[in-house]
Amino acid sequence: MKIQTNYISTFIKIYFKNDVFQNKVYLIILMFLSSFNLNSQIIFQENFNQPDGTTSGTANGINWSASCPYSLNLQDYFEVRSGVLEGRDTNGEAEWITSTPIDIFNCGTIEISFDIESLGTMEACGTGCNSVDWVSFQYNIDGTGWVDPNNAYYCSGDCASINVIASDDTPHTTYSTGCIPTTGSNLQLRIVVQCWSSDEYWLIDNVTVTCSSSDAGTNGNLNTCSTSSATNLFDQLGGNPINGGTWTGPSNLAGGDLGTFDPATMNPGVYTYTVGNAPCQESASITVALVNSNNAGTDNSIDLCSNASILNLFDLLGGNPDTGGSWSGSSVLTGGDLGTFDPATMNSGIYTYTVGSIPCQESAAITVNINSTGNAGSNNSINFCNNSVATNLFDQLGGNPDNSGSWSGPSALTGGSLGTFDPATMLEGAYTYTVGNSPCDNSATINVTVSGPTADFTANPTTTTIENTVVEFTNESLNASTYIWSFGDNTTNSTDINPSHIFPDFEQGIYTVSLTAFDANNCSDTHSVSIFIIAPEMKYEIPNVFTPNGDSENDLFKLINYQNIKSIEISILNRWGNTVFESDVVDFGWNGKVNNNGAECLEGTYFYTINLMDLNGEVIKEHGFIQLAK
């Protein structure tokens, strides 16, 4: 329910203008009325209760100003007088205008109204300049320009030739623009008055902007069966209708603004939903129709191969279905209500046959399962080396196989439809690729063979010295036809079956000898053995007596039959611990004198220590006694 509070407030103001309780009474009544304002609200209202002489003010946070630019003296004005905005002898146009935008963002419609009254004798349009008296009003939304209201009329003549809302003598009246639809955000108002005599006045009061959201939604249709349950027509409206409206139509609907329609007791026809009050009412309609029920038959299913013949799904429906229906499903069927299905070109799925119109439709479904014959490709054969990497057998199929099949064979392949075969862990044999389901399956076979040599050899010797670095190799490989020997010493490879190789003899070393054996399919295997080249054994003898008497027989103390000594340190001491001889020469010889050139040593027993280093760098320590005799 919408109550036009601006009209009643105008009435109250007229009769309580001079009452000392005017403001309190007016406020109380406005608060009372606002509780009934369900679909609209006042967003701006200026009552001009400022002191006399006021030419600017603020209402609802909106600033305004009034000006009379053509006044000749203080008796010519456009200002607040006695609680109204009064224009006296303006001698041309006087303007009242809002300078702060009025927020209308949430308004579906607006209505602008204010009170107008003339005092004195006003002249009508067409009476000439310095004579014609009028009031004009314009509004501006979002700064797009000033707009005359639809109910403005053209005022002709000099000092006129504009659209006005009042002219000539005008008794007290409340002017309204009527309902103005808007999608804007900001509103500005402008009132212009004109009068030419000191006894002529225009009185303006109660400038009001009312925001409404009288959205009745958009028209709709309801097709229902006579046996259907009751339906709220409000839910059938399109858009965003507001609550609080009323319904009219062939029958009296229940449920208030819900508009509950019961097909068992109410008549079909056009039902109209209305919100708001004049002049800002809106309406939308729901056209209700009753529809007859039909028989679509009962559900069924069928399994087909993709190469099966064309068939009509209508013939598969159970019961006694009515003709004239329509089919829907995974593919577009041909043949109208017959629902002609072609397995070669159409998809499996649920196909629904529907007869009648919503909401009295009946449906039944045929579930079609297509077992694809598919394309498994063509047969092939492949040989793998026993040390080859895993391979997808799918890639070995001929033709253009589908990738949705499965594999079977001597071993369980991995990789799903790829059929990944690993020669290292799986058995050779026939592996079959199958697509589709029986009886519509299709297969192709890959015959897999696995071959490969086994490389093996012996070496004689595996350890030798740099004095003899010749090694003989005996090939013991199986299933091989060609060979490559690598000796690990940067020499040229050999392709002999049983080669003999001379390793470097200038230093010790460990050499990895590798034999790669190949079979007729170029499969290969490699076997390696390490050959150790070491230094020869250090040998020597230490005598226990010598006779330095000059007879050239055993005159020197020295090592006998020594071999492979890298370095030596020898020290000889007498019985008192004095060193009588030292040397670091492997081929040393002590002649019985102190350091070989001093005094002759006495006969007797002497103590020696010898540190010997072999060619591998290993040190051996020897000590003992030597008898000096002459």
C-alpha cells in the first residue's frame, strides 16, 4: 500500500502554517504515514521553514539556492517568506536550483511534486514581454541536460517561448511530474518563476522527490494440467517483481501477492499482477492454459554393434505410446516421432520420447548401448634384444588402430592400451590387441621374439708384471657372430675372436678389458675383466762375513744377487755404537775402513741396519751382524 505523503503534508502545512505546534504535528503525521509507504519513499523534501529572506538552504543533505538577478530594488525578490519560497515582481526569470546531487541510484521510478500558488493578477502566455507570468520546472539526471516534464506545455510570446507548468492566475495546487522511470544515479532540480508587478507573487512550497520501485516483473506463461497441484503465479513472473501487489483475473486467486492458482477449481486465462499506486503503477501478466495429458509408453534398452542396421526407437517403447511426440538424446534422430537411429553415425546414450506440452508432458526412454567393432589395426612382428628398453606394442600395429583397446599375451603388459613390453622381464610370444566388446570386438596380433648374445671370456694371466705384459684372451661368448675388444689402454680395438694383447710395460696399471658381442640381429652384450700390471718382486741376499785383505776375494760387504730395489739406506755400527759406514747407493760396498776412506776397522762383529724400498714403494727393514775377518 502506497500513500502519497506529499499531498497530505501539503494539506497539513496549509492548515497549520501559523500554528505554534505546526512542526511537531507535521513530523508526527509524516512518521505515521511513512509506516504505510511500502513501495516508495521520500528522498528529498524542502518545506522552506527558514527565516524570511533566506536564499539558500539544505534539505536532506541537499544544498539549494534561489536568485532574482533582475530585481530593481529590495521589494523585488525570490526568497523565503512566511514558510514558502516567494517570488515578487521578479522583472524576468528568478531561479531556485539544487546544487548537490540527489541520490536516485536505487529508484526504479521517481515522482517530483511541489505546491504552486499565485497572488495578484497574473497574465497568461502570449500577452507580451514585461507582462507574461509563468512557472517552469526542469530536472537533470546524471548531468545529461535539463529535461522538461511530460506534462509541461508551451508558453508562447515575448519573454516566454518556453515550456511551463503554470501561467495566468493559479490557485493553490500541487503540481506533480507523474511517474518518471529512471536508471540514473544523480538528480538535480530547477524551478524558474517570472512576474512583472509589485502586487504579483508566485508561491512555491513542499518541493518533494519520491523514490519508487514499483517493479511488477515481466509477463509469463503457465501451462498446467487440471490434475496438477496449486502453483504461485508470482513465481512465474519474469524479472525481479516486488511483493505487496494485487492479482486480478478470471478467478479470485488465493495467497495474497503470491497469486496461488489451483487448476482443479480455477479458470484459465490472463491474470494480472499490479504493484504501486497511480500514477506509478506497474503491471505484468501470467497467461494460464490447461493442457491435456498423453501416453509416452514405457522405458526399454537395446545393445547394438556399431555396424548394425538402422532401426526406429519408437518400436522399442513398451506399452501403447501416442504418436506425434518428439525425441531428444545424444544425437539428433531422424524420422520424426519414429526416432530413427543409425548405429554407424549416432551416439549411444539415453534417448527420451516426449508427448504433450509442459507441464503435462509424459516421457519414456530408450537406453542405447553401442558395442563398437572398433579398429584394432593389423598384425605385425617384432624382434627385441634381451637388453632393449621397454617398447609400446601399440606403436607396432599396422593401420590406424583405436587407442581404447586392451592387450593379452604371455606376460601382463603395462601402460594400458599402449601395451608396454619390457624384454628384460617379459616373455616372447603372440600379444593380442582387442577393441570393442563381444560380439562386436576386433583384434590384431604382434608376434614378439627376444634374442641376444651372452658375452664372456677368460684372460691369462689376469695379473702380471711390467717385465711381461702379454695377455692371452679366450672368447667364451654364446649366440654371437661378431666381436669388439677394448683393452682400456687407448690402443686400437680388436675384432679378433681370441686376441693376444701387449699392455704398456713402462708402469704399473689396472686395465679394464671389455668384450662386446653381437648376434645376427645386431643385439649386443658386454662383459668386462680387469687386468693388473704390477712391479716385479724385490730380491737380495745379505752376507754375514767378509775379508777385506786385498786378495780380491770377498773384500767388500755388499748385497748379493739383488733385483728390483728402488732405493736403499744402510748404516753400520761398531760394538761401541759408532757409525763406521753409511750409504744410500743400492750398489754399495764397504771395504772395512771408516766410510771406505778412513782408518781400517778392527776385526770383529759389526751391526748393520738396512731400509730397502721396492718398485711399488714398499719399504722393508733389515738388521743384523756382519763379521769382519782378515
